[in-house]
Amino acid sequence: MEPGIQISGLAKRFGHLVVLDGVDLKIQRGENRVILGRSGQGKSVMLKLIVGLLTPDKGSIVVDGKRVVGMSRRELYDLRRRFSMVFQGGALFDSMTVGDNVGLGLAEHTDQSPEEIRKRSQKSLEMVGLPDVFKKMPAELSGGMKKRASLARAIVSEPDYILYDEPTTGLDPITADSINRLIQHLDEELGVTSLVVTHDMTSAFMVGDRFALLNKGTIVFDGSSDEARAATEGPMAQFIQGDSQGPLDSL
Ligand SMILES: Nc1ncnc2c1ncn2[C@@H]1O[C@H](COP(=O)(O)OP(=O)(O)OP(=O)(O)O)[C@@H](O)[C@H]1O
Ligand SMILES: [Mg+2]
């Protein structure tokens, strides 16, 4: 069994819109993989395919030696328990307290007591710097606090993999920095393997040890953070420099 995530020939379209067209990517256990790409290039779709929230048209995704496509409901359930996803918009339930949102997965998928769940949820909230929001409703939180609460929800189940979709977008630079440090901390202290989708290059270089750039349905750059930083021409250089002229598709 090869640990980590292996994606081969992954293809996904919605009607006539071809989003992924043969994506090959390997994510080793313990790695922090940053996935870059322009808006609409299929980054969120790729994360959803990995956890089985969407089904690919072609190709395979193998997680720790097991193929995701074709898994039974039971196998998919077991797989998802080892993953956490921090969704782009936070995705907290408005009708529940923040604390209950954080503990929801434990309440649904484990036999831990309500007291134990409450303790763990509070501890996760403390880890993301929100010690006093357990009883608040999501509507009472700022955007940055919501992102942090969704991070608390992601770590409470002690997953092997965390998939982050734009964890710092829309945050002030200081809050963004605290989120980046938290992602680093989780990787270092808990040995979590992470996939971070981001447009924020400061964040990318802070948390990532390997980079992939998705464009027009395929991976056009795959390399270490040093290689990404050193790129002086080609798609990665264009993306880092934010140049509208170059090999990447322009609007
Ligand atoms: N469930 C769906 N049904 C139809 N089209 C979809 C669906 N999900 C995504 N798409 C389309 O697939 C394309 C890729 O979407 P995706 O959300 O993966 O982009 P992204 O790279 O995450 O962009 P952003 O950086 O803006 O978040 C878009 O054109 C989007 O409209
Ligand atoms: Mg997205």
C-alpha cells in the first residue's frame, strides 16, 4: 500500500464545460501541497472529487492504496472520516451554535459522550484562537472568525488529511498570518497531510512544501516551493508575477 493520494488521468466535465482533462498528481503522506490556479480552473472541483463528493468521468484517485471511485457507501464513509475539508465559504450551519457546529462530526460519527465532545470542541476553538465563541451563533462572528471556526471543525476529528479551500482569502493580513501559522502548526505537530488551494502567494510560500498549478484542465507545474520561487519563465512564473500576458489562459 502506498500512502498518500495518487491522482491519475482525472477528468470531469459539467455538460459541455470540460473542467479537468487528465490531471495527474501525487501527494505524499506528510506533505503540504499547495494547489494554485486561476479562478474557475477546477480547484474546488478537484478537492470535491478527492473526498468523493463528486464523481469523476475518467481517471482514478487512490488514497492510501485504496481507489476512491467505486467505493461502497461504507468505504466512502470510512474514507471521509480521515479527511476534513475547510470549505471556501466556511459552511457553518446558521441555526446551530458555533460550538455545536464544531462538534457536529463527532456527535454524528463517534460514540463520544456529549461532555467529551463539548470539551474537544472547546479545545479546537482555543487552538484557532477563539476561546469565547462556543455559545455564539455563526451570524455573530466576523468573516475571519467564521474561517477560524471552520478550521476548528476540521481539526476536531484529528484527521489524517485536511483539504483547505482558500483558507486566507478575504482576511486581513494579520488574521491570514495567524491562519497560516495554524496550518503550519497542524502539519508539524499533528503530522497532518494538507492540500491548500489558494491564490494568496504569501500563504502559499508559508505553508506549502510542494506546489501544483492547475490550468485548462491539467497540471502545468509540479515542483517544490524552491522550484516555484525560482521559476523565471513559464506558467508558474506568470502566476507568481500576476502577469496577464503569458502561457496561462487569459480572459
Ligand atoms: N456542480 C457543478 N455544476 C456545474 N458546474 C460546476 C459545478 N461545480 C463547478 N462547476 C464549474 O466548474 C468550473 C470550475 O469550478 P471550481 O469551483 O472548481 O473553480 P475554482 O478553481 O475553485 O475557482 P475559484 O478560484 O473561483 O474558487 C467553473 O466553471 C464552475 O462554474
Ligand atoms: Mg474554488
